Amino acid sequence: MRPRLVHLLCWSALLLAAPGVTRGQISEEMRSRIRAALPKYSPPAPETKPAASPVGTPAPLTDDTVVKLPLFEIVQRRGPVNNPDAWLDKKALKEKAYKEYKNSLTPLEWALNCFSIFLLTPSVQARADAAHEEKKFSDEMNDLSNVVNALSRIDPEEARKLSQDLDLSRHPGN
């Protein structure tokens, strides 16, 4: 509120609390003085909407042709993720890699591989992480080779090119 209005309201509250005037009763003179000090209320002008033209009809003829199209809302959904580790945090991913590594070894292999020599050999967790990444890579390569096999039935030439690319990605040093 404006400071002038606040002062006016405070003064009117003081006048109401004056002796001889009961609450809710204001003299006509005081009412007219209060109303004279307050800004006049002017309601906002009603919004006028232009006449809606039917959807799909062309606009009035001008140099450029504008067609009014219906409104569309496009919602793009996320495609399926072929990575079961996508929702794991770092700690859970490390635990999963450790358990997979331990379960992939026989008890004798685990007994021989469960320790590391500081500065000379990688830790068990590092070996587990490397094995997990290698397993993920080999799974992806198997999926891609299945795609190449399916493609070879439709387009053998394209499948041959794709299989050459896959062989290069398996052995990037060659």
C-alpha cells in the first residue's frame, strides 16, 4: 500500500476509537472525507478477444500466405536404456562389480587374487572394476553382432561394412 493510504487508515482508526462514536458508526461527514481521500475505483476494461477463425483455414489474402494450424503438444519420451547400471550410484556400482568379480572366480582363484601388493599390483576393487567394464563392453559387442546378423538377411553388403567396423572397434590398435 502507499504510505499516504496507510496514514489515512491509521487516522481513520484513531477517529473511530474517539469517545462518543461507537464501533461501526461513522458520521456522514467523516465518510465523505475518507472517500474523497481514497482513489476512485475503476474496474479494468474487459478483454476483447478477436473473433476466432476456424482451424485450418487460410488467413485473409495478403502477399504472404499464412495458414493457421492446430496446436500440438509434442512430448518426447525417453527411449529404453540398455544399461542396467544407469540408475546405480558410484558406491553401488563398485559393490556390484566386486560381487560379480568374486562370483566369477573359483575359491582357489579368489584365495590367490584377494590381496594386492601396494605399488606393484592393482587392488582387488580396481581389478573388479576393470572386469566389470570388460564384461559390459563384450555384452554390447555381442548385441551389435546380433544386429549385424539380423541385418545380413536384409542387406548383406551393409552388414559386411558394419561387421568390418565392429572388428575395428574390437581391436582398435590394428
